[in-house]
Amino acid sequence: MGGNAGIWLISALSVAGVIFRPFRWPEWIFAAVGAVLLVALGLISPRDGIAGVRSGLDVYLFLAGMMLLAEIARREGLFDTLAALAAKRADGSPERLFVLIYLVATLVTVFLSNDATAVVMTPAVAAVARAARAPDAVPYLLVCAFVANAASFVLPISNPANLVVFGEHLPHLGEWLARFLLPSVLSIAATFACLRWSQQGALQGRLGEAVTVPPLSHGGRVAAIGLCVAALVLVVASSLGFELGWPTLLAALGTLALTSIAERRAPWGPLGGVSWDTLVLVAGLFVIVRALELSGVQDALAQAFQGPLNAAPRIGSLAIGTALAILTNLTNNLPLGLLAGAFAQGVELPQRVVDAILVGVDIGPNLSVTGSLATILWLTALRREGIEFGAWRFLKLGFLVMPPALVLALLAVAFQPW
């Protein structure tokens, strides 16, 4: 097997396996097997394989911390309480409940990442919709899927893809907000408007009955305080330009310790509830991207696109953002974000072009269920609730919801005055 051809073939098959999951095997198996084959067949050296794994350390720490925080909040009933409060505030109005759930899901995405919204908010919203006897739970559940991507670049911590796109060049919080706050607001607003319009037929009438808000346990109150402190720590770390992995993990471990003490129980439960195989998936993808870099893909991309993107940065940002938004649905946003990030960090590009790369990678997954890990996790959560939402149905809705948010966010990036 030729060197570069072998790398491209194994990489393509591994990513396809992650997306389509033949034989219903877990996604991490395909990424891990692909990474092992690249080393075992001599296509990359063991040293390069290890370097690929090590390059993702900050992302692993960030993901582990965020998943642990989300699992603590779930076990303590915090998200169930938030969703129930939204239902009570709705006062029998499906439209008002839709708005309130959208606001709660936006906050969870911004401060706990899009994966937390997909994994934890989805079952909480499903339970509240059933308790309120909503005629149709689907509009509220769709919020969890679409806002998870639409609001995923308000802060650096809102999406793991943000870390892989920027890597060591992650902007400080003040600079991040200056570059992404307006595009984020436009993305969130456009997604809300399109999703609300598309679901108007299902949001008529009244909810069946008032929802009882479950009281927070002592551990739940401690978890809420811990989450607020963790969010503050991450905002400060981001504003100071620190990497976010260790602060996220330490904040999660501190919250775990406090809730365990408050409830006088061992901390192993939340640790066991974390999806550790997700870290194996991401590590495998880092090795695959390292192999693609060594195969010359990055140099080929630089030769093909660096000149045009620098010559016409506004047009280039619109073009590359749109292209990546489409491609992310064919490759999933994590491997594409890793490859796009390596390209963006390896060449000199205008700032608005780099920002457009992030926007495309983050918003693009709202087109299909294969676009991001968060959307795949949302679909899995739905199936656990006994709810089916087919890929074709999501695609038809995605064609309505995703493009306006993408276009508005890219225009904001392309024409911001710098």
C-alpha cells in the first residue's frame, strides 16, 4: 500500500465508520482502529502517533471536565429542575415554553458546551414535555439539537471544536467576544426564528396541566453553585489566555468533591457516568489528522487556497465558511475541525478567514444529524426516550434552519470593521 494513498484510504474509512457506524458499533472503535492501523502498517511512525495523541491533551481535559460537570448536574436533578421551571413559567402556553426552553438550552450551551445540551437537556426536556402533556414534544426537543450548534461559539468553552480549530492560538476572552459575539447573536436569533416558524403548527393550543417543579436537594444546590463557580473560573482563564483543559477538569473535580461531601456519598457515581470512550474517539481522530498532515494534505491546501484567501479575504471568508459548513455534514465537525485548524494554524491567513472557518465548522452541523458529535448524541438520547426522528426529516428541517444563520454569521465576520 502506497504511503500517502494508504493514509488517505484508512483515514477516509475511519471517518466514514465514525459517521455511519456500520454494524451499530460505537464510533470510537473506528477512530481507534484507524489510528492503530496507521502505526501498525508503518504509514506513520510510533513517535508521530504518540505526538498526535499528545497534541489533543487540552481537548481531552476540557471534554472530561465538561462531561463530569454535566453528569454531576444531571445526577443532582439540576437540569430537570431548570426544565420544569421553564414549563411552569410557560403558564400553559406551548409558544412560551418553546421560548423558555430555547433560552435555557442557550445558556447551557454557552457555559457547559453543546455536548452537555444534547446529552443532558434532551432527556430533561422530554420528561417535562410529558409531564406537561404537551401535544407534541418534538418542537422542544429540536431546540436541544439546533441551539447546541447555533450557540456553540459564544465563548471558547461552548464547543470542543473551538479548541481544535484554534489550538494554541485560542484568542483571549475579550478578543474572542469582539470577534464572535455579533455573529453568535445573529446565529442564535436566526436559528430561533426559523425553528419557531417551522414548528408553529405544533405549538398551538394549551399544555395539558401545570408542571410540579422538583425541589433541589442539598447536593443539587451545591452543584448549581459549583457550576457557576466553574463557569466563572473558565471565563477568567479564557480572559487571561490560559489553556482551558486543566481549569475545566479542576473545576469539575472541585464540584464533584463538594457535592459528594454535601450528600455524604462516594464520588464514583458521576465518574462512572462520564462517556470516557468519547476521549478515545477524539484521540483517534487526532492521530488520523496528524497522519494527514504528514501526507502533505496541509501543504496541498496551503498551495491551493492561501493565495486566493489572502487576495480577497471577504469573499474568501464567505466561500470557505460555506464550504466547511457543507463538508462538516460529510465528515463530522471534529475531524474536519482538526484538519481545518491545522490548516489555519499552519499558514498566514487573514483573521476574518480564520473566523469564518470556525463559524462554518460550528454552524454547519445544523444541516444534518451526522454533522457534529452533539447532534449524534442528541439522536441517541431521543432513541433512549423512545422517540424516532429520521435523518431525512432532520435534513429537510436543516435546509430551512441552518442557511440563514450561517449566512448572517458569515456576513458579520466578513464585514466587521478590522
